[in-house]
Amino acid sequence: MGSIRVSQLGKAYKQYNNHWARLGEWLLPFTKAKARLKWVLQDIHFQIEAGESVGIIGVNGAGKSTLLKLITGTTQPTSGHVQTQGRVAALLELGMGFHPDFTGRQNIMTSGQLMGLSSEEIQAHTPAIIAFAEIGEYIDSPVRVYSSGMQMRLAFAVATCVRPDILIVDEALAVGDIFFQQKCFARIKEFTDAGTTLLFVSHSSGTILNICDRCIFIQQGGLAYDGEPRAALDLYQAELLGRQAPAKQVLAREEHVQALRALATPLQGKEGSITSEHADCVAVRFLDPQGQEKLTMVADESVTLEIDFRIHHTLDDPHPGFKIRDRYGNVMFETNSYCMRQKLGVAQAGSVLSAQFSFALNLSPAEYTITIGLGNGGYDEGSFREVICYLHEVSVFVVMKNPEAALWAGQVNLQPKLHVEKMS
């Protein structure tokens, strides 16, 4: 079981007035021209027990990454000490430990050896690592041609091929696509449920609240708070707001995704999806009020989610539905026509059942996935006699910030109406 003890930990770097002063200290160690110490971290102390999930937050330059390097031993402390118990797996810098001229397969071997695995153990885990990373034929190409996302995929797959006692992650997942992020968070949860100690650095409040039961707030190189995540995030947000200067709002760049939606080509879902010979899902699309298809939308705007099913066998009581999940796999919303108390009637074999769900997209700016389903014979509080089709993550869409809307924070915009009375 993994545990971490940090006592009076500090890290300082030397600063010189010029290069000659540095040379003088080397050649004349007893000279009065000494370097100044720039403390990055000072007097940090905490204990993390086995099985805890602890987040570390702080603004850029606060010392978070330095703290993780001290804990993993890649940097030595100036003062204090760190004790870890158990095998540590760390993702600190993207592709750290990878040789750019080696192939992905060769880097699996070298990285596994650095983790303390034997050649036989690495070879046994290699197929699972390759399958998890999902980088295809690039596994036999030099890492220097990999994108940042591909490097992260392989690095995470290698670091987590064996459940560690302590898992340390420094914002590495931020470069991955939403599907792979969900996959990574699912593995992290699997590890923590099994007793792995987690230390996770992130700027995302959603990540901290979802996977951490404790949070450490680092401020200007010191330990400002250690305790309940929500309180730590409130302190962090307060520091951010104090540092912000007025700036022109710039919308995030749209990412254009094109997909073929020929009716003859059924859509495929992720692992765990359900298909049958009774019907196929052949299209999932978002439409704006003018009927134009969109994958990137502005928060709070009205949209229509259109889902098309090709019916192969007559269904006496069909009910389509959908689920929206965030990057961590949390369900933002889920419903279907049965739960909406609507009866659609018989869907004949050979027909296309097209369902349109219209709503205001009152979600926070982020990436989301769509899971769709089709059931037959609804009963009770949302159960079905038959599950005809259930496809995980068939589509991804992006919600951008609405620059004209009132400012708010959270996951869902409740669009409150304000009424104030002044009484004397």
C-alpha cells in the first residue's frame, strides 16, 4: 500500500548577478560573492495515507510541478525530506523517459525497465499497453513523429500497465481527446477503488471534485490549505480572480469534424455498446434553429438533437433516447421518449424512425459525448421489454462560452431571473 510523508520540504535555486559570479563560486568557493537563493517551495509538510485521492492546485508558478518532482525523486530537496512507501508510477512531463528516435514499441521496453519491470513482465504487458494506447501502426514508428496526444496515450498506457501503489499525474491528460480522457479516468477510478494512492495536479475544478477526496492548495511556494476539495477550490478561485485583468473575450477555435452518415452504414459505439438485428442507428446530429448541422455550439442556444434509426423488424412500442456525458464520464442529462411520457406508435420494418429532441444547451463550455439508445416496450420508471440499440459515445460536440450571457459557474446554467425590492 502506498503512502507519502513530506516534512519541512523546501526547494531553492541559486541566482547569480552574472556568469562570472557563478564561475567565481566554482573556482573560489570561499569568496564572499555568494549566490542568492530563490525559494520555489518552502516549509511544505503533509501526510497522505494509503488509498487517499489527493488533488494539488495552484496558479502557474506556485510550485506544484516542483513538488511532484521532489516526491518522485527526480529533483532533490534543498531542505526537509520525502518518504514514500510502495511502487510509484508518475506522469509528470509528456513523454518523459521516451527516446525520440526509438519506436513506441522500443520505448515500452525501456520505460518498463525504468519502472522496475523485468523483460518478461514487459513483454507480457505489451499487447495490453498497445491496445489501451490505440495509436495503431504508429507503435512501430519513432516517437518523434507522434503528436502530443499520441505521446500521452502511450505514456499513460505504460505507466498504468500494472496497478501502482502510488499514481502521480501532473495535468498530462489535458492533451488527450475526450474519449481517451474518459478511458483514463475510468482506469484511475479502477485503481483508486482497488487501493492505489492518487496524487493529481490539475487546474480543473471538475476533475478535483470528481476524483479527489482531499485537496492541497499551494500558494506562492507555501502550503496555504490542506483539506476539503471545495474549500480549496474556493481559495484557488479567489486567487485567480485577484490576478485577472480585464481582457477581450476570445471564443475558442472551432474544431471541424466531418463524418459520413450514409444510411447504409450503421454507427458503432464504444466498448459495452449493444446492437441487434431489429434496428440500426444511422445518424446522430445537432441542428441549429435554421436546420444547419453543427458540432460546435454556443452555450444557452437552442438546438435539436436528431437521431435516425433504420428499422429492420417491426417494433410495436419504440422509444429512442440519449445521454450526454462530460469528459470524466459524468452524466449531465439522460432521457427517452418513454420517460417523456410520449407514445410513438408502431415502427414498421423498412422504415426510418427519426427522433428530434429540442432543448436549450445550458451546459458549461467544454467537450461532451452523446450516447444513444432505442428500446421497445416501455414499462415501470424507464425500463424496456427489449433493448434494441445502445451505443456509447457515438458523437462528440463542443460547447463554447456565450459572451453575451450573464457570468456563471458550474455545470448547468439555471438561467435565474432576478427581482429585487427596495423597502424603506
